[in-house]
Amino acid sequence: MNPKVYLITGPIGSGKSTACNYIKQHGKTTVDLDIVSNSILESPESIDFLEKNFKSCIIDGKVDRKLLAEIVFKEPSQLQILESYLHPLVLEKLSKIIGKAESDVFIEVSAPKNLHKDFSSIVIIADEKVRRERLKLRGMSPDDIDNRINTQQNEDWWRSLGTVVENDTLVGLENNLKKILNFKDE
């Protein structure tokens, strides 16, 4: 079987994880690329790269991801250095995951870069004010929220990537996903 691969993407705070949780409840395979990225960053193999490029983010031999995020989301050139290292490794790991899949795979990805050219995309969209409130509830500072939102593409770009699902309410999100993915009532 050749499983179909879908990206679940959208701007930060739009509800990608909530969408993936709903999809997973329907027995589908989901992959969170942030978790994949973090496991690579925290691997012993990445320490040399981090020591050379983000030395202040290594505390007691381990990466401080919060400190790393503060650096890369404030300075685009630093984000580019990190992405140049990390993205090929993430793509390699993702390819292995897809290769082993026996059913459709739904990949949660916050920065699709060129992945949207290879896979169908389901774009979760929510109003920026709502997204900011969600991010505050996650414990993010206003500066961190601004830095992350400012590094992302505008809403028109997100909407151009594929099938758009408005996330105005949880019930609305689930109903829209149910229609798009042809999920049956439980």
C-alpha cells in the first residue's frame, strides 16, 4: 500500500495540534515534526553543531531549547543557520517514517518550507487575536509571540498552500476535518 501523506500546517497557535489529536482519535497515523526536530537537536550528534553555532544554548551538555528559540526567532540569520542544519536531518527521518507507514500519514508541521510542494496540505487558520491568546495561555511572553509571528508568512500565503480549515471553534474544526477527510460518525 502507498499511504497518502498530508501536511497539517498553519500559523503558530492556529490549532494544528488540536487537529492532529482529532485525526489520531480516528485511528490515523500522525507525526509532529517539532518532536522529530527536538529529538534530533537533543541527540549527541547535534552537540558539536550547537557548540559551534549556539554555544550559549548548551547548558550542562544539553540544549536549552527555550534559549535557542529566543535567539533564532529574534535574528533571521540565526534561524537560517539552524534550519540549514536541521531540515535535511528532519526530512531524512520523515522519509523513513513515511516508508514504514501502512496507512495514511498526517504530518503536523509549523514551517512547511517546500514540503507543501510534495504533499497535500490541510491549512488550519485562526484569527491572529485568537492565536495570540492561545499562545499566552501556553505561557509564551508577548515578545516571543511577536518574534515568532513576525518570522512567519502572511495569512494569504498560508491560505495558498492547500485546503483551508477555519478554526473558529473546536466543534467547527472537528466538523470541517470530518467533512474533508470523510470520517464517519463514531
